[in-house]
Amino acid sequence: MIILFLILLAVFQVTMVDYLSNNPNFYQLDAYTWESDEFRAIELGELVAKQKNLDLDMITTLMVENNYDLTGLETLDYKTGRVEQIKPVEYKKLKNSYNAVLGDLKYFPIPASENPETKEVTFDNGWGDLRTYGGERQHEGCDIMGDQMERGFYPVVSMTDGVVEKVGWLEKGGWRLGIRGPSGGYFYYAHLYKYSGQWEEGDKIQAGDLLGYMGDSGYSTVEGTTGNFPVHLHVGIYLQTDHFEEMSVNPYWPLKYLENKRLKAVY
């Protein structure tokens, strides 16, 4: 029995050494990987974003093995459980972090219009771009542009289930809503023209619920100020981590994933 155990231990060691030598990025996985710039970029890539459903084990493993950038992947093949087996605590923490960002996503925040005359919204990867209002800072979200239609035209729905955590006027965000998802992510919708109702902190939200309407409110201490920038919806995603109360992550690829998950509405 002892001999068999030693043989199995030797095989395990050889396997792990081989895995580590062929996967140098594995060494970078630790308890704080979820606070790294590489994690925060959420670089899912087109191949992952077009999947009908997101496999979090696949995403977590591929991210570790590909330096947290899946934009160049040509296949989604991966070795099940290898990273988890070697660093189970760190792997679980990283997977839970991806789950907080991605696991509760259900609908793109702007429904598709049944009216063929309605101009489509657009968005690009503006996370991290320079902003100057209130001092130089980095853009912490992704802007869905609707400036070819007037403020109050495009409906905004919740991407997730959750609970209203913040509501009301914010100098930089204008009329905004912040919703805490079931898995811990904080989903932030800013620059609304108006709300769909009398939202209050603690209200329960279902994915697809109408939150309000796209606008251009904000960049002022005066409630109701509009017109300081084009009409758009600012979408932010935040995590509470070991060292940050609100750490922004890039919503661009999560939104790309949701592009094929749109409700339809008449507007």
C-alpha cells in the first residue's frame, strides 16, 4: 500500500511540474488576482461572447492559461480541473469573481425596438478613457450611445435580478440606479432622463424590469441638469474586494455577450 501511494505521489508531482512548466501564467494566480488590471479588463473575446450561456469554469481556466485575455482564442478547449486541483482556494475566489460580474447577466440594457424607424444604439470599449469633469480621472464604465434620438426615448431595463442599493441624483452620474446582483456584482446605470417609477433603496428588481429612460443628466450639483454631453446610458460594473469598496471592471465584453439577449419593445 505504501509503495502504491509513493508511485501515485510521484506521478502527481511529475504531472504538476509538467503543467507548471507549460503554463507560466499559473504562477500569477493568487488570492488577489481579482484585483489585478488583467482581471478587471474582462477580456472575453468574440468566441466567448457569442456563446449562448457562459461556462464559468471554462472562462476561469482559460483566463488563467491565457494571461486573462481571450480575445485571440480560436478554440474553447481547456483541461477540466487542472488549475482548480492545484490552487483550489485561489481558483474558487477567482471563479466567484467572474460569477459576480457575469453570472447574473440576462438582458442587454436597451431593448430592441419593434419600430424599423428607430435608430440603433451603439457602444465601444471606452473603459479607462480619460474624463476631465471634476478633475482628470479614468472612465469607469461603457457608454451606450443614443444621441440620434432625444432624451427620454430609449427604455433602459435591468441586466440582472437584484436589489436597488442606490437611487437618486449624483453629480457625475445624474439620475442613476445602482443594483446589487445576487452573486455580489454592483450594476450601475447613469445619466437617466427619468425613472420608470418611484424606486427606493431595498426594492427588488427582476432582470428585464424597466428602470427608466436614457438621457443626458449629470455633471452638475444642480438636480435635473441636462445637456452637458450627448444622450447615452453609462453602464458600470463594480465589485467589493478585499482592498476596494468599489472596484470597477470593464462592462464592454459583458455587454457584447448580452447583445444577443435583447428584449423587444415598441418605441
